[in-house]
Amino acid sequence: MGFADRTLPRRGARGDTRERVRARPESPGAPSGHGRRIGVAAATNILKRERHQPDWSILVAVVALAAIGILMVYSSSAMRSYIKNDDSLAIVGPQILWASLGLVAMLVMMRIDYRMLRLVSLPAYVLGMVLLILVFVPGLGKVVGGSARWLVISPLPAIHPAEVAKLTLVIYLAHWMASRGTRIAGIRSGTVPFLLIALPVTGLVFKEPDLGTTIVIAASAFTMFFVAGARLWQFGAMAALGVLAAIVIGLREYQIQRIRTFIDPWSDQLGSGFHTIQGLFALALGGIFGSGLGESKLAGGLYLPNAWNDFIFAIIGEEFGLVGAVTVVALFVVLAYAGVRTAMRAPDTFGALLAVGITAWLCIQAFINMAVVVALIPVTGITLPFISAGGSSLVISFAAVGILLSISRETVERQPGETDAPADRGRRDGGTHLPGPGRRGRTAAPPESA
């Protein structure tokens, strides 16, 4: 019969992975029927994991966002950089360099088997914690705007440890949750260990203080926890615990002031409400089609604080109008949809949870940034992924997308009635909220005969 080339489902300790099995030619006296199939399996000499092209919609959306970001960082910072530093490229120049490094990081991570991350998940989590602690060491932490968010270790450039902690926490949570299986729904086996893993990271970031990043980290972790199989009453208990912690620890005075300003920003137009009012003013000036690239009245003339960072979405709305703003939102929607699709088609639970965590982190952060600009939530300092100026955020975000692309290279198309996912991905008995064995009574199709 020649070479038999078939795809068979192969289950391993880390989930279901399809592998290509190529058997040697049958000998003239080879047994037939069931015995021949056994002979084929025994004669297997090549095992190669099936891979295909990555999800191009993720790649296109991210590269488009990064290109828009470089363009808008230059447009919003060139005038001020020239006045302050006599160099119109003072801000966008490093952004281009960081974007280049980020692209390299994305391509490298895309080529690496994402399962290898399970081997370094715990050391990476510990490293993220150490970096967050070093921020509070005198001489290493750099205070900007009243927050000790930056770590400066000469001769390395300043980094934002919270960005590293986001990725390391997502990786470790995905590994831990995949290993925990259906026990995630229990108090002692699920809720308590989850809080012991997530609270140290969120607590250190909150202590900096960086409320916006704290919200992003907590929301991403809780999303993963829910998808992994946690029940609603567990979230109610943790919400009550969070409110109690906020009461005990207390918010800073400026954070309370931001909440008051959110209710009525015009009560202090030149003080705490200035950011919100100027952001809304920029969006109003843009109209439908915008004033044109480089024609911003706020970035070049009137002052919009953090125009190239936290409020860059306002400049996009001013220079490109509603059309430009909707385009940016649409690109993030594409990223969210493709990320969820990758999670649903991932070959194992670890990959599915990892894809969920990365997608939730990037899209929740984007939503918070844009919601601040349009005055849907109180002002909080947080970047718009791939668009705002910032080296740490850009490189880490690109690396995270590289991991997402690595998962997408091994996604499996689910046919109606096909059920070859691991047992711990079922929703029954406290399983994960991911595609699994399906409804009761449905069984997998038998393998083809030789």
C-alpha cells in the first residue's frame, strides 16, 4: 500500500495535541485488519506536531495599531519636543526603536512552542514579583507624578515592572489553572490559592500607587479564573473582600478627588478637571473626519496633558475625527474576536487560558484608556496598547501577542459533533467555560480504518 499518512489524536499530560504519524511501508507478510493497525502504530518512526499559519487577523490588527501609534506619537509630540528639547523626534525616536524590538520579540515568541512557557512560569512569576519589590528600594525606584512606577538600574533604560508582572502573572495563572482542573471550583482548592497568587501582584502595583494598572491586572486574572471554571458565588465573595480591602487600606486623596471630578469635571476646569475637559474638547474639534494629520489645536497650541501617552486617543479623534476613532476601536475589536477564537480552538487547556488572559489584558486596558478620554470612568494613568508612547508597554505587549500567535498556529477546527478536547475542558462538574466534550450522550467519531 505504500506510505500511510494520517492524522491521529494523541493525548498527553498537557492536553490534547494532534500529531502527524507517518508509518513505514508494510512488509509483504504484514497482518491485516486490526493486527495491521497495531503494526502500523508500532512501526511509527516520525512524530511531528501539526502546525499551520498563524491567525493573520491578529498580526494585521496589531501591526496596524503600532503604525497608527508611531504616527500619532510624532504628531502629538513633535511641536512640544522641538520647543523643549530642540528635537522634534525626542519622543517618537525611542518609540520607533521600541517598536522594532517589540516586533522582534513577537516574531521570536511566535516561533517558540508556547508549552515551553510552563517550564518557566514559576521563575517568571517570581521575577515579576522581585521587580515590583525593587521599585520601592531607594535609589532604584523612580518617582514620576507621585508614583514609584519605574525601575532604573544603570546602564539599562528605565522599565515599568508592572508591565512585566502582567505577562508573568497571566502565564503562571494559565499553568496553575490548567493543572488544577475541575478543582478550581472549590474554596480551598481554587479560590484561596488563586487569591494567594494574584493578590501579591495587585497589592504591590496598588501600593506604587497605580490604580489603573491594578484594575487591569485584577480584571484579567478574574476573567481567567471565571473561564477556568470558577462559580459566580466565588466572584461575589471576592468582590466583598475587595471592597473590604479598599475600606481598610483606603484610597489616596488624589484618587478620591478624581472620582469627585468625574462626577462634575467643570467644577474645577483649570485643576483636577482639566484633563477630562481638554480630552472632550479635542474629540469635539475633530468632528466626523477630523482636522487632518498634524493639525491638532491642543497638541500644537493649547495644552493637552499627556497628549502622546494617556490621552493620545483624544488626538486621534481630533485629527482623524470619528472615522479615525472608530477605526482604532474596530482594530481592538478584531484583536478581541481573534483572541477569543484562538482560545476556543486551542489544542489544550493551558493554551486556551493563556489566550484568554492575554486577550483580556490587552482589550481591557484599551477599553479603560478610551473610556477615560470620553469621560466614561474617572481619570487614571494607563496607556493605550500599541499606540501610546512607552517602551516597556510596547515591547511586552508585542511579546504577549507573539505567544497568542504561537497558540493560533496550532488551533484545531471543530467540526459539528467532533469532540476530541481534554476532559477537563468540559463545563459539567465545574469544568472550564471552554469548548469541550459537548452535550451528554455525544461521543467522538471512531478513527478511520486502515
